[in-house]
Amino acid sequence: MNDRYDADDAAQGAAPYELVGYDEYGQPVYRQIPAQQAPQHTYDPYAQQGYGYDPYATGPQQPQSYEQPQSYDAYGAGRQQQPAAPSYDPYGSQTPYDPYGGAQGTPAPYDPYGQAATSGQHPRVAEQTAYIPQQAGPGGAPAPRESEAPGPPAAPEPPAAGGQDGADGQFAFVEEPDGDSEDVIDWLAFTENRTERREEARRRARSRIIALVVVLALVAVGGVGYLWYAGKLPGLSSSGSGTGTATPAGAQKRDVLVVHLHNTGKSGTSTALLVDNTTTKQGTTVLLPNSLALSGDDGSTTTLAKSVDDDGASGTREQLDTVLGTSIQGTWRLDTPYLQNLVDLVGDIEIDTNADVPDPDAKKKGSAALVHRGKAQTLSGKMAVAYATYRASGESQNAQLERFGQVMQGVLRKLSSEPASATTTVQSLAQILDPPLTDKDLGAFLAGLADLAKGGDYRTALLPVRPDGTLSAATGDSVVKDILGGAAKSPDAGSAVRVSVQNATGVKDDTEKARVVLLNGGFTFLEGGTASGSRTTSQVLYSDAADKADAAEVAKTLGLPAGSVAKGAVSSGADVSVVLGADYRPASS
């Protein structure tokens, strides 16, 4: 491509140029050859081939003679300058070199820097050391890149005399280190790495936020689904009369079992309904007061307590179905000894007690309490029976009934939720059950209730009744309709003998005891208040002769002598009036 001298300058007799390398853009770099004669004994790297050797020639070559100069000045000073030697033509041709392929004999001037040739002589350039980019020092210079067009090869320079570069007028290739470029590269690398780290941190943060939102959404959907399935969403409760009710109360499926606790140590019974609502997954113990009015087979009115004693399990279950409008699947008679064994089998129970209960087997009054009042009290079998049947002086039967409900719920919390294990516990009681209830049926039913009790989906409710034992629509709906899914249907209150009781014994608790006895006897109790003074004898009065037989039956039920029955004025709304005197001895309860 480019020659090492300018043809125009050569034509005009100016000093020729020679190629010294390539710059960073791939352009050739030249310098002027000084107008000095080379020394006689200069270093000739082409001594083997001669200066006439053309590396690019294709045919045989003849070495050309070269006239050695007479003297050599290493520093170019202090001696007379010799005339310049004839210009050296490495290509062995007398015709000037035309790099662009022009015809011989008409050479075109060549400008190595891309400028148009002029007729004037180029200014002479002072000799200087050439710095060639991408080239190492003299020890190991890399070859030009293949993408660059190769120029005429430059002759290797002889080593500098005296060990100093340039001292002999020759040039040396020097690579100047560029520290700034390395700093720039390092800074760009650092900036790129920091940017990548920031982008990676942003991507991770976005991923975490998306994952958190997904988890929260799943939790919310799962929670709403569970509440909907359990019927606990607002406006979707199973009890509701609103338009948002998922399943009407009457359409919900329930398993109901009636349990009668018989106090074998003392007279008296306690009744409760165990309800498993399989639709809403809710368990309930419904406590039934003994004063609840029921209808007998003959149409007469009786009480729950009297029905349990007289009609037995089957008769009482049918009467409860009629009054409450429900369907009871079975009856579980639980005597107090079996309750004690059941508590011991499940490993004691833990409940919040509301009274100090004395030991029923203690011979002396004032002995240490068997059960202490307090939170989270652990009760054994004997302690549980004493607490479930305890009724303090002046308390109503409902107070004792609520204690029985506490014990039953405590037993369910400790009973196994596995039907097989619960059945084994029931069989361990060695109890004879009333048909059609079997050990397997009872065990499976109690296991289901135990699972609800352990999960917190269990409660205890008391059935509210009027003083005469009947149910009102307002007071009965909260239990009868919502829990049992039935409808209150109490017998006509007028069908039972209404008995008004006035207390003149001086003992306030005697009124409640007489009330319980009368209700258990199938009578309707009416509160007559407390007399201003005490009486020594009791009196049973009737105003209509047709009520004389009923009056005699009332006296017999209360344990009063037959002579206490007399005709007289009775309280308003009552069929028989009773005035309790000091001779009244209430039955132990």
C-alpha cells in the first residue's frame, strides 16, 4: 500500500521517507531519513541476502552493490557532513514506485497522510523516536493485525551503541503505559457491577413482595372459606332469620342424645341434651330444668323429673320430642357411679368451679371442702360427681344443673376424638345401655362431640322455662329453634293443677324445696310469697269441692298430714293454696 518515501520528494531530490510503523487507527507512520552517510561498518541485518533483496519478488534476484560511506558520526555533530547516499530501492526497480498502479514512467506523487500532492517540497521533519500503539518494545513486538493492509517491511534496527537508545541515530519501539485507560476500565466495570447489583436487588424485592401478596391472598381466601364452611360468616349464621342464611335452622342436620344423671346417693335426676350439629360443626349441651312441663300419654300434664321416674327412658324421650319439636336418637342413663368411673378413665378433668363443695362422705360438718372454688380446678371422678350434684342452701335447681353441664363439657374435652378409642372407653364402663343405643353408637357420637369441644366449637345452654314449666315463644326460640331446630309446643297450663305456696316456716329455702317437689309431682307451681309470721302447722286449702282430691294429693306430695287439708280461700289463679308451717319437713335433695 504505502511506500516509505514520497515519490515527489524523491523526484525533486529531497530526503526520502521510510515507514516506521502504524498508529492506533491503522495508518502508516513515516519519518525522513537524515541526509547523512551511514558509517562504513554499520550493522547489516540483510548481510546474508544483500540490500538488493526483495522479500516480495517472485523470481531470482541479484544482490545490488552498496557504496559504503567514508565516515560515520554517531551523534551527527562535530564532523563535516557527507553527501547523502543514493536512495535505497528495496523493490529493485529504477522506476519510482506507484502505490496506486499507475503506468511506469509517469509516477504520481504520493501523500502518506491522505492529502493531495503539491509541487512544492515537503518540509523536513526532525528525527524523533516513533511510538507505535499496540506494539511492545524491541524485545517482542507483535505483528500488525491481519485486518490492516501490510506495507513494505522495515529493516530491523541495529542495537544502540553504548547501550543507549537512539545514541547511534537509530529509533527504538517504545510502548507508553496508559494508566488512565485502566482506571477508566476499572471504573466502568465497577459501575456496571453496582448497577447489576441494584437491578438484582430490585428484582428480588419485587419477587418477595409478589410472594407475600400471594400468601396473604391465599390465607384470606382460606380463612373466608373456612368461616363460610363453618357457617360463621356475618349474615350467614345457621341461626339466622335473615335473608343471608346459608342453611335454614330447620334444614340443618343434627344428632341429638338425651342423658339422664341419676343421683344414686340421694334422690333426684338431672337431664341434658347433647347436640351435634353436623351442618354448622357446632356442639351444644342443652340443660333441661326438671320443672319443664310435658304431656303424658293420657294427655295429662307432668314434669320432666316425674316423667323420668314414672315413664322411663322411652316415654320421656317421646314427650321431649313433642314439646321441643326435635328428634332424639337415643337415651343415655348415666348413674353417678358411672360418671365417676368415666372421669377417672379419661384422666381427670379441668373446669372453673363456682362453689366450695363439701365431701358428701364426711361425718362431721365443717370439714375441709372436697372441691374448691377457683379457675382451672382439676377434679377426679369423686370430686366431679360431688360438684355435678351439689346444690347449696337457697339455690335453685338450675344452679346445680349448670354444674352438671360443666362436668359433661370437661369430660368431652378429655375424651378421645377417635371413635374406636371412645368406644373402648364406653365399653370399659361395663354399662347396660337402653336400646336402641349401643356401645359403638355412643362411642362414635361422643368422639364427634369431643372433637368439637377440643376445637372450641362447643357450648352449654340452659333452656329457659316459665315458673309453671311452660315455654314462651320469646324465651324458647334462642334454644329450641336455633340449637335444636324445633318449635316450642308446651302443653296447656290449665291442664295441670296450679298450686300456690306461701312460706311460713321461717326458713327461706323451704319455698324452693317445695317448688321442686311439686314440679316433680306434675303440679304447676305458683309463688305465694312469705308470710309475715311463723306458723306451727301447715295448711292445704281448696275452694271448690271438685278440687278436694287434688288438695289431698298435694298434701301427700309435700309430706303433710291428711288433716292439713281443709276448705278455704285460695289465692287468685290457683286451684290449691298451701301454707307451709314448722311441721313441714322437706325431702332431702
